[in-house]
Amino acid sequence: MAATAPVHPPVAGEQTLVLDGVDKTFDTGTAALTDVSLTIAPGEFVSVVGPSGCGKSTLLRLASGLEKVTGGGITVDASATSYVFQEPTLLEWRSAQRNVELVPELRGVPAAERRERAAQALALVGLEGFERQHPRALSGGMRMRVSIARALVAEPDLALFDEPFGALDEITRLKMQTELQRLFALKQFAGLFITHSVSEAVYLSTRVLVMSGRPGRIVADVPIPWSYPRPPELRYEPEFGEIAGAVSAALGEHS
Ligand SMILES: Nc1ncnc2c1ncn2[C@@H]1O[C@H](COP(=O)(O)OP(=O)(O)OP(=O)(O)O)[C@@H](O)[C@H]1O
């Protein structure tokens, strides 16, 4: 089992994302979130679990600026933020390489440089040799890898994940979790990860936040003790089961 201190201890006072007493009520009158406060520092990977409809995606959309708060405040200190959705959202007419190049292309990065950066990002997610393939020629897991490469090519300080592995089969999902925590160890972005899976949250994260049923509020903040990279077998350790059990219990109590 790995050591008990996170490999990237947060730097005191340095926060990439701060939510301070955030409320979100939609124009329809639906109160999605109430009094949500959280901080994510560089080197923290924070997962949010909660019952369906409790406001998890809304939380992510607020953090990304896609939605506006109706109360409280959000501060983001990041020169680049990436968003990975549940669907890979690739452009079918562009190759894997050209999909990953899209963001640097839109930012005016010269062709040679963006090609090199995209190739590096694809290699990082294990897709060397697949650069010229189009999305339809790739498996679900490979398409998600392209989507993650596209997020990484922006060298994000903050990476937001909206249940990216929810549509994958169980074996691919476990593989992608192993990949993602390896990339996190390497890149040290601040991560906010939404998931329905308690074991996924515990395996990936430095902290797991549990949300109540709607309107969502944070009811538990569970620190995860292991350093990165984390071996896949960590999931079978008794301590892993105990922590996952504590998260599940908090979830059950507040659903
Ligand atoms: N644009 C919107 N307009 C009105 N209501 C919305 C909007 N987006 C989300 N909601 C409502 O806000 C609540 C929270 O939705 P959200 O998608 O954030 O939940 P979630 O926890 O991500 O759900 P799930 O786990 O099922 O994906 C729901 O009741 C939803 O119907």
C-alpha cells in the first residue's frame, strides 16, 4: 500500500477554485444548490458524489462559468481550465490528432507547435500510432482518451470532469481511472470530478465531497490518504473498503 501523505500537498493559501456560500436557483424556480463552499488547491483532486439530481453538474457548470451563481461567490485562479464531458464530444470529420489540435488552433498556436503538442498529449494517454484515426474507428475508451488528451493539451491549471467514465464498460472504466490518476500525478492540475461511483471517487481523489439530495449542499468532506501513482490493487485493500464504506454511509444518510 502507498504512503499516507498525498504526493502533492496543497500549498497553504494558494487556491485554484474557491466556492463561497454558493446558491443556485434556476429561473424555473428549481433550487439546485444551497450554501456550497469548497476550495481546491493545486495538486488536489476533489471528487463530488451525491444522489441523482442533487446539483453535481450544476456545480461544475458554475465552476466553469457556463452558469452564473444566484448567491455567494466563485473565484477561479487558473490561466487555463479544461472540461471533460461524459460524452467525448469529438468532431467526427477530424482525426484524433486534429481533434486534439482544435483548442491550440483556435488560440492561434502555429501549426508545427500545435501538432507537436497534440502528438505529445495523445502519447500521454496511450494513443501513439492512432493519431490519424477518425473517432468512428476508435473504441469508446479510446475516444475518451482523445477527449482527455484534448483537455491536457491546454495545460490546464483546473480540470473539470463531468462523469467522464459513466458510459464506459466496467473494465475500460477501471483502466481509465488508473490512467487518469497517473496523468494527475504527472500534471498536477487541480481537479474537480463528478461521479456516481464511490469507489471511483475514492480511488482517484485526494478528497471526496458528499452532497445531499436537492438542493445540494456538502454534507461530508472525506480526505483520502494515499499518494500517487496508485496501484490498481489498492481497490482491494481493507482500508480502501473502509473509506468507501464511510463515503457510502454519508451518502445514504443524506440522500
Ligand atoms: N438549465 C436548467 N434549468 C432548470 N433546471 C435545471 C437546469 N439544469 C439543471 N436543472 C435542475 O437542477 C437540478 C440539479 O441538476 P444537475 O444536473 O446539476 O444534477 P446532477 O446531480 O448532476 O444529476 P445526475 O446525477 O442525475 O446527473 C435538477 O433538478 C435539474 O432538473
